[in-house]
Amino acid sequence: MSEPLILGIETSCDETGVGIVRGQTLLADAIASSVEEHARFGGVVPEVASRAHLEAMVPTIRRACETAGIKPTDVDAVAVTSGPGLAGALLVGVAAAKGLALSLDKPIYGVNHLAAHVAVDTLEHGDLPKGCVAMLVSGGHSSLLAVEDITEGVVPMGSTIDDAAGEAFDKVARVLGLPFPGGPWIDKAARDGGDRMYVTFPRGLTSQRDLERHRFDFSFSGLKTAVARWVEAKRRDGEDVPVNHVAAAFQEAVCDVLTRKAIDACKDRGFEHLLIGGGVAANSRLRVMAEERAAAAGIAVRVPRPGLCTDNGAMVAALGSELVRSGKAPSPLDLPADSSMPVTEVLNA
Amino acid sequence: MLLAFDTSSAAVTVALATPAGEIVASSTTVDALRHGELLAPAIAAALETAGVTPRDLTGIAVGVGPGPFTGLRVGLVTARTMGEVLGIEVSGVCSLDILARQSTLTLPVAVATDARRKEIYWALYDGPAADGSRRRLEGPAVDKPAEVAHVLSGLPVIGRGAVLYADALNVVADDVVEYPSAEVLATGVATRTLEVVAPDPLYLRRPDVTMSSGPKSVL
Ligand SMILES: [Zn+2]
């Protein structure tokens, strides 16, 4: 029997993604982004995102099918992000997926966006390791998850107690006068001769006392404030702000905490694999630091290529494919969009 | 077979009609918060009742609003994706036009629906022609009831807005039609007595620039 052909739809934030996979083979990953429409607001405007999803949906489905060289009628199942995410945005994707499933008389799988960020790695590196820690870092979340079998569920180990890592990048970028989204710009500024040791910014939740209660949790709000205060003080004194150095020092603080806790989580579980996903996984310093520290601890790091780390339809299709392959029953046609879908729920059944 | 539905109001309404406009299945459920959950099963149920499959569909008619955005989009994206994969035409109809057709009066009528935020979506229509069609004379627009009361004054008012703002709009009729009917939509499109437009949403309002707050639940 040939591997299942899955079409996946992702609309949890500002990217309209339609991906097509056969088994673990990526056939198409079409994306339409409304990020530019949000840039002037410095963040994602939910109604703007929802409107853009409606307009982009059919063209993106068409583009994905053309790239994959398939007809919609060839599809064996439709997968869609049913949560978590922006409620109105999710709903456009869920309704579109139902329109497809209903028309094609094929099953629908409403899946968890976070689990999809983990499953996408199968498209690049094959089967997931039997036991790994997944660190998902982006503008919306910073989570450490223990994953034994992605089709059965994930166990949350820790997450941010305030800002997400990507959010901290956005806010610090604004302080430094860099564009939105901040991640790539801070990374670039840091690489352009930034001195990582120029300032030592605080590492949230790493003190002995904090570790007792928040061993695997993150906090980036204090770091963001520390950077803002430091920059303000310089400006008040009429001094130039060394943007590249500040960017590098800030990035160093974020990556230090992320990788330290991720490795600690692997050791705690006795897992020999660390998987990194989400938009911040594209950060060059994070990748290097994770590789170095993991190697020292005898842990292998898996990071999908940047295009698969950010939100996309392929990751949803990838998770759908794993669920179909493991024989999971599909979701009902009255599947809701669940903006606060718990991470422990991989499939909305 | 023509599939028709409208999600521009608190109701999810679905109907199937023959090419001549004869209704073979229909359902309407009022639940303003569950359009996304209700629509697809209602379509599946209508198809089953009529004993047809999606491949038997020859066209889709969908209400394009105006109406609360989140629910409205459920109908539009469903219509567009179904139309795309089935390779059939999707006809949009202004949802206020559907309501106007639901009036049995032989007079000119006003339509007013709930636009939330204490506003109404409204339009004015001529008396019905011999084939039952009504010409839209004004609208659709969105306003506070008091601001347009003088425009609507003296006309029978159809739609949920007439119930919510009976006083402000000086509504006297006691058999007000509250929500659009997919049966009327299906028949009107099949018999070409409703004006067909592209299946694009009639928002009539700019998006609110309210940022998502708190730790965003998306990656
Ligand atoms: Zn994401």
C-alpha cells in the first residue's frame, strides 16, 4: 500500500499555509503571509490576519496542489490546525478544511499546532526519536515538551511565565529601532560585529531559588526591561547606543537560558535527542550554542530547516500523516477551532 | 443540485434545491457562537436527506453579509473551498437581499440586522416585481439605529435589527422575519430572482486594530 497523501492547513496566526505530504515526504509547502500588513502595528492584528486567511485560502490550496502535482481528489485525508492560536484565524482554516473534507468525502484531522511543530521534523530527518525533548520557541510560545510518541501526546515540562522568546526579540528590536519581526534583524545586527560580552543581561529563572519552582520555565520580561533601561540610560546620557553589541548581548542571554534549560530537560528525562522548532529556531546563535552544549552532554540536536520551523502547512500535514499511519480515528465534522487547545491534546477527537 | 447557505447572522441556515429552485432539504439553527461547528454537519445532513453526494452539486449560493465577521467568513471560506475542489460556480448574494425577499408584503421594505456595538446593517428595497424580486434602493450600510431611523421611518422593517431596536426604528409589525433563510437564497439564485455577486465578504467596517493580548497562544 502506498503512503497516505495528506493535505494540511495552518491558519493559527498570520501565515496561511497549505502543505502536502505523502508519508514523510514533503511534496508542497505553499505559504501566504500577511506579516507586512501587521508590521506597522508592531504585532499581529487578529482581524487583519483573519481577513487575509480568507483571501489567501483558495489560491494557496491551488498553488500547493500544483507544486505537488496532485489533484485535490487524490488526497487521502485533510489535516488542519484546530488550536491553539487566534480564534478567528483558526476558524478560517478549520472551515476550509471541512469544506475540502466534505467535498472529497475524506476524513479530517484537527491537530495541535505545537505538536505539528514537532512532527514537521519527520519530513527532514525521518521518524522521530523514541523519546526526545522538543523546545518550541517563537513569537507565541516558549515551551519544553517531553515527546515519546507524537501521535499519543506530549508532556509539557515547562513554558514561559510571561513573554515568549520571539516576543522578547520583537520588543527589544523596537527599543533598538530595528524592524518587525525582530528576530532576524537582531540576529543580523549581532552577527555584524556585535560583542556578546559587551553587557551581561539577566538570565531569567536561573537562580538557585527560581530553579526549585521553575526549573524548566522561562521568563523574558525582566530581560526585555533590563535591555530597555540600559538603552534609555545611554540615550539620556547623550551617548550612542551600540546597537550591534546590545543585540548580541541580548541574544546571548536568551540563547543561554534556552539551551541550558533544554539540555537540563533532556538529562532529566534521560533523552538523548533535543528537537528545536518555532521561528526562533532559525536564530543562528541558538543553533550554534545548542549544538555545542548538546554535544558536550552527549545529546543529538535535530532542527528542521528554517522554512519548516516557522508556521507552515507542511507541519500540519506531517502530523496528520503520522496520525493516519498510526491508525488514529479522525475528528468529527463538528470539530471546533479551539484557541486554547491544551498542548497535551495532539488530535481533536 | 444547488447548495445554499448563509452564516451572516446568528443563524446557520442550509438548503438544497433542484435547478428549478424546488427545495429538497433544509435546516436552520440559531447559535451565534458555533457557526464553525454547525455548518459542515448541516451541509452533510442536507446532502444525506436529499440522497445526493457533493459530486451531484452543480452550484453553491452563499450569503456574503454584511454580518459579524467571524461567522460570515465560515460560510464564505466553506463555499469557496467547496467550489474550488468540486469545480462548480459559487454565487454570492447580499444577505440583506435574502431577508428582503423573505418579506411577504407587497410594499417597499427596510432590512435591519444586528451589527453588534449597538449598530445595524441596513438597506432599503422597492416593492416586489411580478417575479418576486426586489430592487435595492439604498445600502447596505452600517449605522446607529437612531441615525437612520428617519430613513427607515414609515417602512416595514425586516430582520433581527427590527427586534433589537424596535423602539428606535419605530417598528410596528409583529411578525418580523429575523434571520436570512437558505431556502429563499436557493430558490432566488436558482430562479435568478436574486442579484448574484462575487463570493466576497461585505465587511462595511475596517478591521479593529486591537492587538492580541497576553501571552499569545500561537507559535
Ligand atoms: Zn507556530
